[in-house]
Amino acid sequence: MPTKCCVPGCTSNYKSGKRCTVYTFPKEEAEIDSWMKALPIAAKKATAYMGVCRKHWPDDARMKQAGRHMRPIDPPSVFQGWPSSSLRLSAS
């Protein structure tokens, strides 16, 4: 399970940041693609070591069971400090 957020500039779970839940990327290709496209700057491929922290979803995000854990259904959408021009979903 990843322990740090892969969103550039996010300090969750680093020494200087607050601790919070980090969600692994989904296993389904279509869901992985939607998560990767939602990130401001994304790697070319998600790995088992990558995750996105809880801070990047609204408080009322829909969740689903993924194995023993819960995981958001929708891609991450909260990126404080990022200009809207750098977010791919806002440009579509």
C-alpha cells in the first residue's frame, strides 16, 4: 500500500505534512486512465507504489469497497494551489 501521495507538491504523509489516507490506483484500466487524466501532472503509467491522498477528493466523495479497503469511485478532483489551466479535466 502506498504511504505517500504522488500528486506533485502534495506533502501528505511526508515529515512536513499531515498524515492522511492514501488510496491506491484502481485495477481496472478505464478507471486508471480516468485517474491519471485527472492529475495535474501524471506519470505515464500508474504503479503499485503510487497513490493519491484523501485531500484530492471532495468530502462527500462516493466510495466503494476495493478488497479490504474503501476507495473513491470518481477520479481525484481537488488540487488546491494548482491553476485551472494546468488541470486537464478543466480544459476539456
